[in-house]
Amino acid sequence: MLQRRGREQLEFFVCGSLRDLVPDDHVLARIDRVLELSWLHEEVADVYAPGVGRPAIDPEAAVRLMLAGFLLGIVHDRRLMREAQVNLAIRWFAGFGLNDRLPDHS
């Protein structure tokens, strides 16, 4: 009997880490194995003014997003953020979960 598969997906559950969905040979997974940015937050803390302007993007997440864009050939910030909305590898690499709001492209 011919059936149609519905395209609606009201909920999406992922058991485990997004990392489990990114292949080990993906360029972002390979870079993540050697990338160490734990020093970055302390290094740039003095250029952030607490209580002034919009909430800041985590500096490590910002660098990881820019690096993902470079490695994947995405040169425009708007396009990078659109791609990060649907690309699990970029979300995982930058430290964002499925339901986390991504930073504004600006």
C-alpha cells in the first residue's frame, strides 16, 4: 500500500551530545581536537565594559564561529549565521545547542 510520510516534526529529541552526530573526519571535528582557546576569555576581559551596550558574545564562541566560516568557505557573516541555524557541526563546534539562540550576525 502506498503511504505518505508526514513532513511535520513538532519535536526533535537528541539523546547525547551533538558531537555524536558530527563525523570524526569532519573538518571541524579534526580542528576541535587540537584547538585550545581556554586562555582567550581572560586575555580579552579588559576590553569588555560591564553593563554597557548589548550582552557580549562569548569570545571563544565568536572565534569558533569565525573559524568555522573560514574553514567551510563561508565569507559573509549573515550567511554564516544562517548556515549555523541548520548545520549541527557548526552549532556543536561553536558551543551552541539545538535550542540555543545564535548571536546576531552584526
